[in-house]
Amino acid sequence: MLQNGGATTTADVVKDITTQSFMKDVIEESKRQPVLVDFWAPWCGPCKQLTPILEKAVKAAKGKVKLTKMNIDEHPAIPGQMGIQSIPAVIAFVNGQPADGFMGALPEGQVVQFLERLTKGKISGDDQDLLKAADAALLEGDAAGAAALYGQLLQEDAANIHALAGLTRCYVETGALEQAKQTLALVPEAKRNDAAVAAARAALEVAEQAQSLGPFAELESKVLADPLDHQARFDLAIALNAQGKREEAANHLLEIIKRDRKWNEDGARKQLVQFFEAWGFADPAAVEGRKRLSSILFA
């Protein structure tokens, strides 16, 4: 932990934050330079391993990035809205938006590489534009167009993690789950906790869940016949998501949470959080869903 007598440069780049200060210290500050949010808790052993490594790496970056630390026990609202299920979790904000991240206590070398990628822009400007275009196409539902752009990037750099994750999601969107698995398997073990990779993996898992469900019309009929049939509503949410009806899928899971938060060991909330991860931070359904979930959980 930082001491009050620490160096001025340390105090400038490392800061404990609260729910109330999140907007100022993270969202607004990230418009000037990247800001990391380290979600942690006092009982978390891996957090105690990671935090000193983060502080050392951030100080070595000499002002190119800032580190904020949020105790999720004292301030659960933000991690709840963002779907943070396990800690330590580190999310990098750039220009007011989540841009990258990882989960778990990475060794110092990988943390330094993460910061270098974030602050020095190892990806060229042209490649960055291609990635943005590919992400935008995928978000708009043009999986084929996005796949072509990700493929172009991978021809130049077969180890481009963002492009591998994006291409995996394209295959998931088109129902080519085996190709999605094969693409995801190309991600090096050390990069498996990358935020984009985690999102692609979640999307694949959700798609595989949908394959095991019964007929869609039958699920709808069950829910109409008995609104308290939470399992049928849960299955219907998964089926709707598989059809790209994200808002409707979220609505059904939120309905379960409102009616019976503890059903199936908090299963509806856990599934909704997995949807958020699969859809990505910027997806409108995820943004709206997080707001509504937060209003239910913290009302």
C-alpha cells in the first residue's frame, strides 16, 4: 500500500478511488491519458501480489498512464455495473471508454508488456484504423465484413490478439462454432485473460449453451403459461441471445432477478454478466443492461 510520505510522482499516478470519484478520476482523466482501474479486495490474495507490480510498472511509465484502485467490498456499484465477477481485474480506460484489460495476477513482464501496448501504441496507425473499422462492422452486425478486416490484419501479424478475438466473435455470430474454437485456440496461453479474448470466449460459451435448448416456440409458450417458470425464461433468454435479440434476452434475465434474485444460486445475474462480457463494453444492450441491473441490485 502507498504511504502518505511516498514520492510526489507516485501520488500523482496512483490513487484510491470511490464510486463517487469514478467519473472524475477515471472517465474524465482517461481523456488526457490512459487510466487503469485495479478492482481488488482486502481478502484477495492474488490482488496483494498484483498491486505492487502494477504500482511499480505505472511509476516506471513516468506519467504516461495512471493507476486507480477500487475496493469492491466498499464500492460494489461500479464493478457490478461492469460485470466484474472475479478479482483481481484490471480495466484500462482510454478517451472515457474501456479499451483493454486482463484478469488475474499476471507476472511483472506481462504487466509491463500490457502497459507498453497501451501507452506506446505498438499497433501502427493504419492497423489501428483497421481494428476500429472491424470492431464497428461487428457491432453493426456485419460479421462477414468484420471477418475480412480481421483477416487482413492477421495476414500481417498472425499474433494480433485483438484480431484473433474479433475473428472468433465473427465465427460465433455466423454459427461457425468449430472455426471459432480453432481461432480462439491460436491465442497464446499468456494472453488468455486479455479482455477481448475473454469476451470472445464468453460469446462462444453462450452460443454453445443455445445449441442444447429445445424449440424456441416451446420455450415462449412455457413462459406465457407460467411467468414464474424461471428455468423456461432463463432458457428463452439464451435462445433470444442466439438470435441476436440482446435487449429481449437481457429483459428476461432481469425479470428473473427482480422476481427471485437467489434463483439457481444467482444464476440469472451470472448469465447476464456473461452476456455483457460476450457483447462487449460498448454494445448498447450491455450498456443499458448494466444500468438496469445496477438499479435492481443497489436500489
